[in-house]
Amino acid sequence: MMINGHTFSKCERLLHRKVIDQLFRRGRYIYIFPFKILYLDVPEHAGIFGPSPAKVLFTVPKRRFKNASSRNRIKRLLREAYRKNKPILYDPLSAKGKLLILGIVYNGNKEPAYHEIESKIILALNRLVVEI
């Protein structure tokens, strides 16, 4: 079962603290400036997945962006770009029957425009599909 349409529902968000710690400890990563994409394959019996083949976490470091409004705006742009382009990732994952935990960390120094984020997210998702 897969989520239809271009939505980003709660079942697609990575919320479990233990799983997040596991992602940052054991996950592999791809670096595409200004993003660091962490990913980890998960066995099917993990029990944290709903109808989506991937769970995603978005972070922006407080060290680079002191204002919460700036961090939240960047995360909002990241979520929107991912929401619109997630079929690039979901279709191959569903075809292979794989489950994936994904963390997207923004490491840039300035607030980006949406079109910059979207182009880099598309590039990152395509590279992630090749890696998997």
C-alpha cells in the first residue's frame, strides 16, 4: 500500500527518538551541497512503517541560523520540495519492496530560494535511488 497524491502525512515523518539516533549512528550519507542526506535501510519487520516506503526527518542547525523563524522557513521549503518530488524515490522503493529511513540536513550559510532547494532535492533523490 502506498500513499497517493502529493501529500506529506504524519505516517511519512520520522518521529521515533530511538530510530533517529540509530539513523545518525549507523546511517550512510550522501553530501550534495547544501544538503547532507542520511539514509538507512530498515528490515520489513521494524514495525515503524505505515503505508509509505520511507520516513523522513528535516533538520536545520541552530548554529548556522539563530532565528527560529529562519530555521522553520527553510524546513518548510524542504518539506514542500520533498512533497512534490517524492515519487522519484517512492516508485523504486515500492518496486524493490524496500523500506528506508531518511534524514535531510541543510548545511548552507544563507537562506535559499525555493527553486534552488527543489533542484538540489531532485538531484539528491535521484542519487539516492542510484545508491539503493
